[in-house]
Amino acid sequence: MISDTAAAAIVTGSAGGIGAAVSEALLAEDPLCRVAAVDLHPGHAAPLIEKHGADRVLEVVCDVADPDSVRRAAEQIEGRCPPVRFLVNCAGIQRAAPSAEFDPEVWQKVIGVNLSGTFYWCQAAGRLMISGGGGAIVNFSSVAEFFGWPLRAPYAASKAGVSSLTRTLAAEWAHLGIRINAVAPGYIDTAFSREAVESGRMSKPEADRLHAQQRFADTSEVTAAVCFLLSPRAGFITGETLKVDGGLTAKKLDWPPG
């Protein structure tokens, strides 16, 4: 369990992939937890509501890159959920292009969703936690922040910014009873990554070899890290970015070769 009292967890990017997996893990692990599932598309929380009930899942439609949309969504959650104690910022996008040719509008969109959206929700949920006596936040960074990743300039920059933001808010809000950490996953076995393999945009054997463990992460391995960081078991951990990458950043070289 992540809490011994009834509490709400906000999960952004909850329509699919890791966001949906995090929402499901929180609901399954903690019967006292209610999830505010935040995403851009109406109806995105229908599977969660069908499985866990409308009393435990609140669907919230929000553009995380729009501060006014975030403010309205936070007001909706505050009015309908138990005290907000947890936030998981999963919303994110990735676009690839040569840096010399990257469209400024696309740059702004990636930064807007990945970095600005993370800040807007930390700010909105942080206000609720400050008035409510504290809480815990987990942001999603990426292994892309730790090395040069060609063609991914805005994604890598935004994820490095997420970790820096995490450290800054952790130091600023610790005395208010709020812990803030981040996770930096390697490749995760999601519908998005499977589609990339099936379309030919990514080679699964080559991507596997990037990891010391020679495989992608199962979503449960990432959600376990998130639940741990939210829980009292991580009570003396704040301002950290936890790599959940199967040894990708430790390995560096393609070894064993071939």
C-alpha cells in the first residue's frame, strides 16, 4: 500500500502505455487509493472505470501543456476526490528529426508537454498537497537525459529538465512534507514500442542489445518503482532520479558484440 488512509493519486498521460499501467498498479496495490486519470482524450478512462468503478476512478480531460486547462482540472479533482496525496506525471511525447531542421512548433510542443506540463501539474498538485499536509510526486524522465541521442534534441532536453525540476522542487518543498522523485526508464514493452518495431522504425534485436539485460522492461517493473517511490518505504528519498533501464546507461558499449 502507498498510504494507510484514503487518498487520491493524479496520473497524467493515463490513456495508455505506462500511464495506464501506473493507474492500474495504484488501484490494484492500494484499496484506499482513488485515481484521477488525466489525459487529453474524452473516454480514455473507460477501461479503468469499468474494472474498478466510478467511485475509485475519476476521468479528467486536460491538455497538460495548457496552464489554464491544468488549473481547471485540478479544481475538478479537488472538488470530487479525497485529499490529493500523490501525483505521477506520465504524460509525454517524442518527435524525431535532424536538429538543424527541427520545426520550432514541434520543439515547443515537445517541451510544452514533457517539461512545462510536468511543472504545471507539480505546481497544481503541490498546492493541494501543501494545504493538505504533504504528499509524494513521481515524474517521468528518461535515459535520454544521460547521453547524446541524435535526432531527439527536444525530447532529451525536456527529460533532462524534468530531472532538474525534480531536484529543485524536492529541495524547495521538503519542509512542507512533499517528496519528489523521478524515474528514468529504458525501453518499455508497450503498445507504442511494439508498433515501432512492427512498422520497421525500430529494430527489436538492436534495441535489446542496448540494455545489459538484453531486453525491454515489462510495465510492471516500472510501476513497481513508481509505487515504491510514492510509498512510506521511500520516506527518506527525495530529489532522486531512479534509472529503471536494465543497465542501459551502465553498459554504454555493445557488449557482448554482435
